[in-house]
Amino acid sequence: MARNSDDTLKAELAKRGFESVSVKGRSGGRVEVEANKLHALPLAGEEPVYAALPVSLSVAVDQKGRVQSVEGGTPDDAAVADAMRHVATLRDTGQLAEETHGDLPRGATHSIERDAQGRRVLRRKRFSMF
């Protein structure tokens, strides 16, 4: 598959909610892909927070790299549990700013922001040197 086809594949997967797409292999008309996908974390007593979780998927493509079908792309239970612990740790250590506008508070490395669909999304904003 040509570079242009890889770009087409990545653009089409982005429309389906996949980020940081990395092509791992090809076989016939299928492409094996690693990516991140926003996934709702069911946090107790509050609106879900979406986090970018790693997923594997197999994509059927045509000769121009256009997506015909996608299999997989759902994070496993362990990745969801890890992400939920990560959010809890960020909160416990004061590294998470909730829906701030402008600069992050001192010590915060991540924020929860609303995306274009109105979802609350966890995003890393900076690194901290402790």
C-alpha cells in the first residue's frame, strides 16, 4: 500500500474516532492497526470521562486505502480498569484540572475538557518534574 493509501486509511479511521493510528502489517486487502480510541470510563456518580485507550483492529481496505470494514477496536477490560485507576490517581495527587478554561492550576498535568460532541475528555496538557 502506498504512502498516499496510508494517509487515506488514517484519515478515514480518524473519522471513526481513532487517534494515533499506526499500521502494523498488511495481508491481502486487510491492514492490522494499533490506535487509540476515546472510550467512556464509567466513573461512579458522575458523567463519564472519555480517555484515549489503546486498541487493535483489523481493517479491510480497497486499493486506494479506503476503509471497507473494521473488526475490533474495542479496549479490553484491563485497559479500562487501568484508565479508571489513572483518573483516580490524577485526582488524588492534584494533577487533574476539571473543565478549566485557560491556564492549568499549579501541579496539574491533565485536564478534562469538552470536545465538539460535548463529551468530557481526559487530555494530558503538560509534564511535571517532581
